[in-house]
Amino acid sequence: MILKLVILGFLKRFGKLHGYELKEKIGREVADFVNVKLSNVYYHLEKLYHEGLLNIEYYEQSEKPNKKIYMINQSGININKLRLSKYLP
């Protein structure tokens, strides 16, 4: 649950990111609080997408698989506020 909130918050703050960029930003900003593995980031990104809280854009790359860029949508912003309110006074 915490990693989902962190992912939603980072996408809201930084905008569109691919999974590796997101993992690196999380690692730099909250490494003291959350131990994040790249596989966990991708797992939760896909889960949040299927829950309707993120959108995906695909970018073609020559000689590489297409890159997925994730962005939070309005539903993601709304649910993140609601979930965060449970933790804040």
C-alpha cells in the first residue's frame, strides 16, 4: 500500500515517467524510508494502471522494445488524496 501511494505521489509531482526513472527518483528521495526494487515498481505500476489510476503512453525506440511512460490521471489523483487522508491528522 505504501509503495502505491509513493508511486502515485511521485507521478503527480514529477509528471510522466517510465519505470526505471521512477525507481531512481524514489531511491534518491525516500531511500531512508522505503526499500524499492525495480520489479516492485513495475508490478505496482501495472496494478495501478489496471485499477484505472494511471495512463500509459508508448514510445517507439529503434532496436529496442517500446518504452512505457506512465502518468497519473484524475482518478489516481483523487484516490491518492483519499488514501493519504487516512494517514494524516
